Amino acid sequence: MFQPFRLGGLELANRVIVSPMDMYSARDGVPGDFHLVHLGSKALGGAGLVMTEMVCVSPSGRITPGCTGMYNAEQEESWRRIVSFVHGQSGAKIGIQLGHSGRKGSTRLMWEGMDDPLPEGNWEVCGPSPLPYKAGGQVPRSLDEAELCTIRDQFVAAAEAAVRAGFDLLELHCAHGYLLSSFLSPLTNRRTDRYGGSLAARLRYPLEVFDAVRAVWPQDRPMTVRVSATDWCEGGVGVEEAVEIARAFAEHGAAGIDVSTGQVVSEEQPAFGRSYQTPFADRIRNEIGRKYGVAVIAVGAISSYDDVNSLLLAGRADLCALGRTHLYDPQWTLHAAAEQGYAGQGATWPMPFAAGNRRPQGGRTDGPRPRLELIRAGVPGTAHARWRPGAADGPGAGGGR
């Protein structure tokens, strides 16, 4: 997990990614101090790549009123501040995930009722077909071709702003039932025009958006795509179509495929479990990733360094993205290095934190030392030596004042 990796033209110090996680804590789409601390702490924690939450390309493309955006100058400047902190204070790279909520927009904050419509102040939602995400949800407006072009251009404008803000990587969110994902699934796309029907037709609009964004995103910076490799529902996308979806994006220039699953339809029946999405990443890596030289990212209930090392060593993925694990422990990557006795370029402690680069001693867990041993060895003195940069760690090395 601490081996470097080249993702397109981007050098990562290790194979650990902080997965995109919606925080629902923005105001008018603007990321604030919370986002600086949230993403900055994960960067200081040693991950090779830190991803933003899904950053929405328009006000009506937000999931909730608390979602971040990239559609005005204030948002761009706030993201630039966060990117500058990550680059200036850590060795991590930072990526932006762009998306549009589609039919899953205009809902309450997660802790107020996930996917439930707002009690007031709703905005109109849209999608490929007029099918609500859940009973009682808004019926989305079916987009015409002129509206599809408008939204494509919003993705392009957001990508151009992300370039100016200094992001290292851009991920296109084509998973979890949001707008681009809903074009891919036959359960949510019932169109009879050139954007619906066969898989090639269902891919048409997401690929148009990808190509338009790729055209303005610098060639030396990689683009990745997050996909739902199964809808977990009969009649929906399964692994066979997921392989072809990954192939299409690889052929259009994606440097990586981020393999998630589900959240496309509310009636899904996912098979949750430890690393439960990894079999889909495994299939895509070994059928598409190796052939096209495209990195495959495993995500989903990966929670220990044993999981990460095992998946990488077995050739099931190139990189591992961890979400909730980093919410539990923002310094998870550095702590994983300490637990494994690793010290190297793959896990570099920030100098202000370096005195803590080993697990603190616990409380007394053994019984009193035998009296005869105490007589022979004498009473140990107390060491108060301060830790200093470059000094070898020893029993007395400590954090100082």
C-alpha cells in the first residue's frame, strides 16, 4: 500500500485514496472552513490522493442545499484556498469529483431524511425519463437535447474552474443514480431517442460529457470515472455491462475507473459485506484495466490495512479508496504505517506531527516486576529527553512541551 503509483501523469506517493464523501455542510454551494479542515486533515493524514465530495455543476444540480458547487467565482476561490493548503502543507494530491444530482436532487440533508424531498424551497429535478427515485419523490422533467447541451456546458465550465483552482485530478461521477448514472441504467433511462435503448445509446450522453470535459482538462492531469458496476436490481446494469461501460470510458481517455455499485434505484437489494464491491473492481481490472493501461480503484467497506494490502497484492485493484475509515481516523494512512513498522516516502509524517510517529505507550498491563529482578537491575530512571527532528526514536523520545 505504500508503493508509489502513477495515475496517468500524476505521481501518487501511495495507493490510498480518501474516497469522495458528501458532507452536506456548504452554504450556497461554497465550501467553507469545515471543508478546509475536513480535506486538509485527510491530506495531513498521509493518503496519496484526497477526493472532494461530489461538487455540483449548477444550483439545480445539487443533491441538497448543503452540497458544494463549482459554478461561481466565490466557490472557485474557496476551492483554491483548500487546494493551496493541501499542496502547501502535505505531499498529497487532491482531486475534484464533478456531478449533477439529476432526479435525486432537491432533498433534505442526510441526517434530516436521506433522499426525502425538501419540506419547502424545492427546485425542479430532471433526468433522462420522468421516473421518480422513490415513492413520494419528485417526478423529474425529461431532458430534451437542448437541455442536455446546457448541462454538458455546465460540466465544462466547472472543469475550467477546477483547472484554475489547481486540482490535480478530475473524476466524473457516473454512479449512484445521479444524472449521468441514470442515463446508463435501463431501469432509469426509458428514452426512445438516440440517448436510450441499447447500451451504446445509453452511453452516448455520459461519453459526450466526458469528451467535452476532457477537451478542456489539461492533458497532463488525469481524469477518472466513478461507475456503479451493478444496480443490485433485476433488469438493471450488471457486471457484463459494467465491463463494457469501463471499456468505453477507457477508449475515450479515462486514466482510471473508480468501481462502486448501486444507489441507482430505491428498490435495490445490495449484498453488503466486507470489501463487497471488490469483485466488480477485480473483473474490470483484469478485463479492461490491464488491456488499456487504466488504473482500477476498489471502494466499499475496505476498512483495514490488511484489506488494502491483500487487494493490491492479489491484483484485484491498483488503488483503494476508503471513506468512513477516514472519518473514524483522519490519520489512518500514517497510523497504518506505524502499525506495520513502515518508514519511507510512502507515508511521510508532517514535521509538526513527527513526534507522534509511533503508537503511544499504553497503560500498565503486566504485574509488578519480581523483587529479585528489581534488586539486580535497580530502579529505572525517568527519561525526559525531547524528540528532535532527525533524532533516533528511543525510549525517552517524546513530544516536548
